[in-house]
Amino acid sequence: MSRVAIIGVGQSKFVRQYPGSIRELAFEGFKTAMQDAGIGVGDVGASVICSAPEYDKQRSPAGIFAEYLGLNPQPTFYVETLCSSSSTGLRLAYSLVKSGLHDVVAVLGFQKMSEISSAESQERMGRGADIQWESPFGTMMPAYYAMYARAHMQAYGTTPEDLALIRVKAATYGQLNELAVYRKPVTMENFTSADDRMAGPVAAPLRVGDCCANADGSSCLIVASEEKAKLFSKKPVWILGLGAATASVNLAGRDLLTGLSVAKQAAGQAYEMAGITARNVDVAEVHDCFTIAELMAYENLGFAEPGEGRDLIRGKETYKDGRIPVNVDGGLLSKGHPIGATGGSQIRTIVLQLRGEAGDIQVKDPEIGLVHNIGGVGLYGNVTILGR
């Protein structure tokens, strides 16, 4: 069976409040991906649209986008796994191509979170938990990850300063990312000043600086069969491994001391499919919706042993020139988090890294890249491994 490649990537600028419609927002990511692939709409056999529908005012956006982007009458599909929607979209596109049903598939992720208020957004995030047994008690995303942070601190002696170091790294590279929402420098002093907004409490031990921001944005990936990839692209990036898992919705069914089980399970599947181990990964994008999430990802993906993720950030091993560069585009902490577009943005970064086209954040000669994308508080997990 032929291999499957990504031949085009695109992303809009991530912003706090996009002035246009969701059609126009989606077009920005789609247009740049199509130009990158060097193809026209007639070459696209199917499309996969990805978002979290609770933030969308438009019902069934896949049909709206297919019409607006000129993709009718090709089939279009709608995918939702909360924050990991566009990574799940890539998994579907891979399956459509691998099966031979389609030669070229566009994966378009989007979210215009500013269509609803911050209060409404938080309420909908809370409904990502079980609406019968958990969310009625007021649980929100920061509180969930704060519980994981407290558990990690209790088990391993991790400190708030360790988490702050992750945000400092994110800001170091976010300043270089012209598509990011937050492009200001962040230092450890921001977390020690009582008057600094970064140090403001959210859900102890997490502070404002430990949390990513909502954003509006779109991303797009063009997925193709080996035959079409070699026809259209001079630098195809091959999909080597895919892993996916789910976990208990309620945290009562979890072990908080072992991080996110979906990440470990999805990583194990992806490593096995690709025929590699964590040691072979040259550059990674991980789901850093909160600083503790990145720290747990180091350990869940096998970059560090349990409890030793803090050593990676303390030693700057996850910086661009470190042993395992992670989130050198600024991550969600700097880019912002437009739910449906996030996974596609992460994948775009790794594709550019493997093509040697990442500019100021380029890692030296990467061969293998990994993307870790989580939906909800570890309800869904996707790990994607890409190769040159």
C-alpha cells in the first residue's frame, strides 16, 4: 500500500477577535495551504472540517465551507474531538487516502471563539466534562489542570517556578511567531511581582501566566497519496505513525499522579506504527494549554521519566538547541488556542521544520517530528509522527 503525505500547510493569524465571518476565517488557512501545495480546488477529492460545535453559531459548518471554498460537489465530513479535532481530522484524511477512496483530502480546522462571550465560553468548556456528574459542580478547565499540577507537585516536588520556566520558553519563541496572539517577552520576574498580571491567581497553583488564551483562527492541511504527493510536491512530509486513545470523562476514573493516560497510549501506538522510540524524535509540538500540560507531555511521551520532566525545562533541553526541542513556535501559550484549528497549527509547524522552512525557529536537520494534541482534560489523545 502506498504511503500518505502532507503536501501543503496553511494557517491564518491567530487573533483575539477576528473581524470577518467564519467563511472568511476558514478561507485564510485554506488559501495558504492550497498555494503551498500548488494545487487547485479541482484536485481536492474530499474535505474534512474540524471544530468544537458548542462555540459555533453556524450549524453544520462543513457544508457552508464546501460551498464557499468551491469544493462542491466533492464530499465533505465534519469531525469533533474538542481541542484535538483537527488532529482527528488528519487521522480521518489518512484513512480516506490510505483506503484508496480519495487521492487528495483537505483538512480544515477553525474556531471563532469571539462569537460568544468569555463567560459563555467558560460555561461551554465546563460542559466538556460530564454534565450529569461533574460540570454542574462548577468545574472549569483551569481547575482540572490545577488538580494535575497539585498532584505532580505532591508526588515529585515540582514547583510553580518549574511551570513558570515553561511559559518563559513559550514567550521566547512566541516573539518570533508573527501568527501568534501573544508576542511579548515573559521573564521569571513577571511571576514574582504581586502587581504583575502574569502572577495573578486563576486556580492554584496555576496563575494567569500558566494558562493559554482563547483565540480565533484557522489551519489547513493537504493530505495526498504517494502518487499525487510525488506529482505535486518537491518536499512531501510523510505520515509515519498515528495514535489515538480516550479516557474516562470524569476525573474520578483517573489516576492524577500518572499524567494523561491518553497521551501515553496514543504515543505507544504512534511509535510502534512508525517503528521508532521517543529517542528518535528530533522536534515536537505538544498540547500546552497550561504549563503543567507541557510538563506532563514530556513524561507521557517518553522524553523524560515520571517526575523528571522538570529537569528538561530547568536545563533548557526543550529549547531550540536542546536535546529535544518542544513548542519552538511558542505553543498554545503564545499562539493562542482556537479549539478546532490548534492541531492543524501544530502539524503545520512540524511540517515546516521537516522541510527546513521554519525560519528563525528552525531546528537543525530534523528527520522525525511529533505532534501531541489533547482534547478536553485528557478525554481524547492524538499523537502524530511525521518524517522527511
